[in-house]
Amino acid sequence: MKSKKYIKQFVYLLSFALVMIGCEYHPPDPPPVENQPPVITGLNDLSLPLNFGTHEMDFANYVSDQEREIITYLVSNSNDTVITISLDNTVLTITEVGTGPSDINVFATDGHEGHEVETTFTVTVEGIWGAADYTGNVTVGFLDFNGFGEGHIYDNPIPGLTVEGWDYDWDSPVPDVKLANNDHLVITNEVDRQWFWIDYRLDGDYDFTGKKLRFDYSYFIAPALTGTHWDEDEDLAAVDIRLWYVNTGWSTGGAIYFSSLGLEYSTDWQEVSIPLEDFGSLWEMPVDPSQIRYIGLEIWGGTSSAPISFRLDNFGIVD
Ligand SMILES: [Ca+2]
Ligand SMILES: [Ca+2]
């Protein structure tokens, strides 16, 4: 019996011990919380259109910190001929200067040693560039406008190219014809003006029989073209543009109106190509592509509120 009691006591003790062990069980401790550096996500390369002015971005939307500590930033910009930058707390302001790419480098830290994180993203200010260079055979009567500078045509003269303009009173500002990005023309009516005349003078008559007048255009806007001329048709509301050519003596010449060409607005460059034989008569003169001295554009109509405006490249006579 004695042994039985021992066994009983042992079972009790064992149960008690098991209960004690159960009470003393704890899950493993979590690892100690370590302060983490900030994390930058989503600061991707950025494309901004020409004339964007300023663009703001708040780093608070891109940078997080586990402890939600105050983050301080240091920014730098690789090309201040493209953009300048300024930082106000977490807000970065990008200001337009020119076109092209510039890298923005961002350092962020929560203030703890070794917690500086860094990223770089590229901001590209997209210019409107000229049409791809024409690869066909061109004649002396062809202009790609490459290498003639940037800005008003009067400050960047192109040999042989004359630009004139008047209103009906023959007394208004000179036309707004500018070279853009050193490779194409921008023709815009920014004031109320009724008449532009652009001619390209060659050094003599050329036989361009069988050839074409071609150009690339983009961003074309205009009031509805009337197919009439303010002087020849005595239509003071006339709006149109014509391509024309004449010989040295101004005794032969062809013309074709934009209103017959169906130009449309597009940010992409589009091509127009017209056989010189298909031109109609200019001023009732015989059409003769075998003797051409001048080629050009005449533009009439358009006001500041309803301008004629378009970009022009690769203009002239080609095979
Ligand atoms: Ca932290
Ligand atoms: Ca060009």
C-alpha cells in the first residue's frame, strides 16, 4: 500500500509539474524593433510638355518611414538650362527653362546615422521638333530650316527668304514667323492681320518640270478657309493660304490654295506634296514649271482670336 501512495503522490507531483510548466510557457520574444530608414517608391522619370511653366510634386506621396519620423530632403538638378528646382518642406517645384532631359537627385533621411536613402529620376521637357529630314532628292528650291537659329526670322535671316506683311492699310506689325528649335518654322497670326507674304528667291529661273512642291506641317489651326482672296475676289472676310511660284519676269506662275488641300490639326507632322503641273494659274498667268525663280506662301485672314497658325518644315521643290 505504501508504494501505491508513493505512486499516487508522484502522479500528483507530475501533474503539478506539468501545470507549472504550462504556466511558465511563453512564446518566443519578437525581435527588438529597429528604426528603419525611409523608403522611396514611385519617383519615376517624368515627361513634361513644352510651355508647362511649373510643376509641383510632393515627396510626402513618394517617401515613407516606418516610424513616421520627420524626413528631411536634399535635392539637386543636373541641367539648369532645362529646368530649375526649389524645395519647400516636402514640395518640389520644377520650373521650365528649356527643353531636353535633366536628372533630379533626391536624398532623404529620418535623421539617424546611416539612414540616408537616395534616388534619381529624369525630367524631360519635350520640345516640338521639326519633321524628320526629307530623304528624297531636293532641288535648290528647298528649305529644311536646319541650322538657321531660333527666334524671329528677322533676327535669324535665311538667305533668299523674304517675309512681309501688312493689313489692308499697309501699316501693321511685321508677321510672326519664327524659327523653332533651330529646325522648322512657326507661322502664327498673333495680332489682327490680314496678309502675309513669304517668298524664297532663287538665283535664276530653274526648269522644275515634272517635280513637286512639298512640305511637312503640324499644329495647323485656322478659321474656316474661304477659297477667296481679300483683294482679287474683293472678299474682306477672306481667309486662306496659297502656295505659289513665278518666273523671273513675273509673267508665268502657278498657285494652289490650302482650302483645296484639306489640312487638319495634328501634333504629328504630316506631308503635303503637289506636282507643279497641278497648280492653277496665279493672277491668270500661264502655269509653267519649266521656269521658276520664286516660290512662296501667301496667307490672308486670321485674327488674334481666330488665328491661322501652323508649323512648317522641309518646304520646297523636290523630284
Ligand atoms: Ca525611421
Ligand atoms: Ca527641319
